Amino acid sequence: MDLGIRGRKAIVCAGSKGLGKGCAMALAREGVEVTIVARGREALEATAAEIRAATGSTVHVVVADITKPEGRAAALAACPAPDILVNNAGGPPTGDFREFTRDMWIAAIDANMLAPIEMIKATVDGMIARGFGRIVNITSSAVKAPIDILGLSNGARSGLTGFVAGIARKTVVHNVTINNILPGLYETETMLGRVEAMARTNGVTFDDARAARLKTIPAGRFGKPEEFGALCAFVCSEHASYLTGQNFLTDGGAYPGTY
Ligand code: NAP
């Protein structure tokens, strides 16, 4: 299927690794010019080279912290009129809510709620004026099925989800959609780091901890960032103009509910 977005411009936040990289690659395969943002130059340059070689698309890199105003300004200076915006950043730490300080809460809200809201604020009116826009926020399956030790993530991402639910109904008339994609367990550096931490906490091997996580997934495997990217590219496609304000859960069947 031709997704109908060849020649469009995208900003992919936190795009040098994992899910963000999967989205950038999938969009570039559709002929989208992508600007990827991350803090570490080395991984960013390596990913840009890999995407250019695989797709032939133009890839720009911005070394910046997307959770900071100056980082967002740098991303927007590199791509001032994006047609597609993928909001993403690192997730907050896990822990017992009794130990979460105010500073930890502010950092989580900055990264996983306010940074995407600021990026939406900076880009949505241009999209409306041009009559096309696709905004995807990478959130988490924990928004739908909260996990106790992910309190910072549950809280901050639910705030973003509530905000998006309101404005996504205002922009769609202009062919500007805003949706969230909720990953379950995807095989990325962050997720494998969490399995490693789990192994240490429980005094088991990495392989045992990995097997325990896999048991919770009916698909019997972790997701692949390229699968996540393919879903993101469809949500960003010309064909998806009737989808807005939705929360797309992609978790290999782990969520056990009907709705
Ligand atoms: P990952 O593979 O570790 O990649 C994280 C990416 O984000 C890297 O490119 C990293 O580059 C970039 N990044 C982190 N903080 C940033 C910042 N402040 N500014 C700009 N770039 C930043 O992680 P992932 O698994 O794809 O996770 C992406 C998001 O999905 C996270 O919020 C995570 O909590 C959430 N999530 C993931 C899963 C999963 O199973 N993988 C499940 C649920 C939710 P630099 O470090 O160089 O900046």
C-alpha cells in the first residue's frame, strides 16, 4: 500500500534508537524527509546513515534534549514546518511511589507530558494552515493497564492522554490528527535494561527474567521496533485522516480485557 506521504517532512523525537528509530525508518521508507532528535551524537549519526542507506530518503540529525526548551527550539529550527510529528522521550524511572520526590515528578511530567504538549503547540497551527498534519505520541501500555512500579509513567502519560483526547477533536476537521500509540514489551535497549534490573532485584539470571517477561505475552515474543514503526507510519498516512484521539495498544495480546 502506498501510504501517500512521499515528500512530507517529519520530526521524530528520541529517534536514534528503539521505537523512535523504528518510526523514523518506516516513515523514511515511505519517502518522508525525517529529522531525528536525540542527545547522543554517535547513535544519532549511525542511525541517520543506516536510514539513508536503507531508504534513500533525506535524514537530518539534531543533537538535543527534547525535554528542554532549547532542545525543542533546535528541533524546530531544523524542521520548521513538519507535516508529521512523532513525540517520544526516555521513560521515567521505576520505583515505590513513596520514594518519588517532587523533583522526580516534575522531571517525568516535563519529559512525558509537557514536552509533547509544547511540540504540539509549536507545530499544530502550521499543520492546520497547510491542511495536513499527523501527530503521534509514543506513550505506554501502562496508560491502559497501569503497573504499580511505573507510577511516574502512569501519571505523566495519562496527563498527556487526557490533553490529547480534548484537542484531537478540534484539529481533525483540518486533516490534522493526533493519536497515541501504546507499546507493550518491545525489544529495545531500555526494555532489556529493565529485564536486567529485574534479574538483579530477584536474584535470577537475565535469561530467567527474560523468560518470565515473555510468559506474560500471548504472542510469545517481544515486539520489534520495525513493527511499531509500521503502525506509526500507517497512522501518519494519507489514509488515516479519519483516526483521531485514539490510543492504539500494541502489546502482543498482553492486555487481557475486551475493550
Ligand atoms: P530506547 O531504545 O532506549 O531509545 C530511547 C531513545 O530516546 C534513544 O534514541 C535516546 O537517545 C532518546 N532519548 C531519551 N531521552 C531523550 C531526551 N531527553 N531527548 C531526546 N532524546 C532522548 O527506548 P525505547 O524502548 O524505544 O523507549 C521509547 C519510549 O517508549 C520511552 O518513553 C519508554 O519508556 C516507552 N516505552 C517503551 C516500551 C518498550 O517495551 N520498549 C514499553 C512501554 C513504553 P539519547 O539517549 O542519545 O538521547
